[in-house]
Amino acid sequence: MGPNITDTLHRPLRDLRISVTDRCNFRCRYCMPAEIYGEHYRFMPKAEMLSFEEIARLVRIMAGFGVEKIRLTGGEPLVRQQLEKLVEQIAAIDGIDDIAITTNGVLLPQKIQALKDAGLKRVTISLDSLDNDVFRRMNGERADVQQVLDGIAAAQQAGFAPIKINSVAQRGVNDHTLVDLARYCRDNGLILRFIEYMDVGTLNGWKLDQVVPAREIIERIGAEIPLEPIEPNYRGEVASRYRYADGSGEIGVIASVTQPFCGTCTRLRLTPEGNIYTCLFAVQGTELRDLLRSGAPDEAIADRIRGVWQARADRYSEIRSSLTDLERPKVEMYHIGG
């Protein structure tokens, strides 16, 4: 499809995040609050969603531009039936080195072995608190902590290591449980990543005073379990990494609000119905499904993707201090994936 491409800020395209469904079995307040996404909410009909073959075709085209890493997201990706078939198709594509998934973990005991056999390389599991009452309040009363711990255990038994745990830190909600979670992850060989509460979408009631800054998170944990900073694994890694001073593992923080990392962002996002977005906070996507379903050749699809990436100038997190930007419409988290 041609050589590697860069955007207006000279950022290459390396990572593709694929939201495979807009559905989820949780109702987390920062993503899909239950009062809006209730029993009668109309999710996307299956016919509107890209098929696995259509997704794999887009991955193949983007691999020609330098995409190496794929992350499957949602919604909750494991509610998409037979997801291992998609993993198998993507794993067969030249140039794709890494396939990962971000999941709430509840369905992993039934799914993880098939996904591993299909070529899944890494697992990230979301867990916002070990306190069951706090956790249930945060997920809309949909699951207990133990169900997620069972999913973590299943992934470990299937041979995934290290497993990453994502935790969104919200002041006044779960910030009093952060140290307990850090200690649990350290003791169980898990890499914890705390994520600053972000203003993704328009429905989660985001307020700046609910953000627990990454620096404060590290100070709180470091006061209980001493930490020291370590180098990133690769250029563009979004987490700031620290290791426990006693050598018992590592922890990270993703400071997308207080210390933005737009300058090294190499990600493109694909929604379930086939729109691409050049930023998690984007207002407008670009449709690819029309080309896929009209019989267009790969080159026509590649031209559209190339045009979008080469025009990309996004750096929302670096300019969010402007109130006018906070008030603009944005695509919702459950639709675009984390």
C-alpha cells in the first residue's frame, strides 16, 4: 500500500485500536452511565458493524503503512461472539507483531484459551478497586471484584505474563483504595497502570477536580511502598514507569490530563461500524465502511486512510485547558475504545 506515513507533526502510524463492539456488560460511570445506557438503549445492529473479514482487510492495508500493534477494545470486546476468529485472521497478517486486548475480565475464564490459541499476545484487564462496594458502584452494580480476579487467574493460567491492570483513579470515588490495589498487584506479579480520569465523550460528568494527578498517585503509593522511576519500554509509551525499590515489580501512571503525551502518539482508532478517528477526543471520524462494501479496491481505501493520517494535527490533551475545547462534542468512550 506504499511506504510508512507521518502526520503534520511528523508522528508515524504504528498502532491501531479496534473497537469491535459498542456493547458492554458493565455500566461504568466514567464510560456508559446506566441512566443513559439502560435496558431500552438501542445499540448498533449487527449488520452495521464491520465483519471480521472487513476488519482484517483494513488491518492488512494499514500494515502496509507501518501499523505493527493491534489492540482490541470495545465496549467490552469479549461480548462480540467468536472474537478468536478475528484474532486468528489478524495474526496471519504480515507486519503485525503484537495483538492485545483490553477487557473487564469477567468473560476471560471461558474465552482466554481460544484467544491465546488464535494468536493473542497480551492481556490488559480493567479493575478500578479491590473494595467490592466501591467496585460495584463504579461498574453500575454489574459484577463483583472476585469475577475479575477469576479472569486474571484464568489469563495467568493460560500463560499470559506480565498481565497489565488498568485502573481509573477518581477523587472521592476510589482514590482511597489505590494503595491496596497497588499492593495486591505487586504481590501477584501484575503490572498496574493508574489512568487519570479523562474527559472522554460528553456523558460522564467529567470535572477537573475529580482528577487525581499522576504525581499525587505516585507520591501516595511511594509513601507506603518506595518507588524509583525507570525508562520507557519504547518511544511513544504512554505510561510513566516506576519500579518498587525492593525489586518486587513495577507500576505506571498514564497522565493524559496533567502531563499530556500527544507529541509521541502513533495511534489510529477504528469504531465498530468502520469509522477511523485520529484521536481519543476527536469530534469527527472518517467512514471506511462505504468503500469496503462498494467493492472499492485496496488502493482506494489506502488513499482515504493516507489522506486522513497525513492531515492529522490532533493534540487535544495539550490544549484542553481552553474551556471552549472542553465544551465541544466528542465521541463517547464505549464507542471508540480506551
